[in-house]
Amino acid sequence: MIVVAIIGIIAAIAYPSYVEYTDRTRRSDAQGALTGLSGAMERYYASNNTYESAAAGGADTGAPAIYPDEAPLEGGQKYYDLTIEAADANSYTLRATPKGVQAGDGNLELDSTGARRWDRDNDGFGAGDNTWEN
């Protein structure tokens, strides 16, 4: 009986830490994917002298045509959708939108100036959301 109680206490402590770790790892994968998509946007700009039409179907916004549209890039389960939120001749904003078990984690954004945002509380980008740090 004591052994069962000890195992229960250990599980109660360990499981939340594990969940936090997996959320952080998935978020890190999405951040890496956004950085990779940003590099693809810069290569696209170097070839076309604009960021426009880099999305699927030649559109300015939506799923990227020049890079995978989900993260992580490798592996089976995908936890984020990657999109081009805004693009014009000289700037862009990229977004990773969490889905599935990651859905409540908040959107990540990266723009052409290198600014990074994470909507931690899932209520829209505001004060205090101007970083990817935990």
C-alpha cells in the first residue's frame, strides 16, 4: 500500500513536468520551422525581388508554396500549421498555429524584420508577447 502511494506521488510530480517538456519541444520545432520558412522567403525574394505570391496557388497569404506547411518538418504527427499571414513587395509575417494536443499553446509569429512573437495566453498578440522565450 505504501509503495502504491509513493508511485502515485511520483507520478503526480513527474507527469506535469513531462507534459511541459513535450509542449516546449513541439514549440521549439515550430520556431525552427518558422525560421526555415523565413529563410525560404528570403531566397524567394532574392529570385523574384518581392515576397508576394510565395503562398500556394501564387497567393500572397495562406499555406506556403515554397516550404512545408506543417511542423515539425520530419516525423509523423504534426502540431503546427505554417502560414504566410501577410506579404507585400518588401515585408512578410509568418505564423505557426498550434493544433491537436498543442492547440492551447498560442500562435507563434516571425516577420521580415526578425521580430518574434508568441501569444502565450491565446488572446491575441499584446504587451509581453514580443518574444519566443518562456
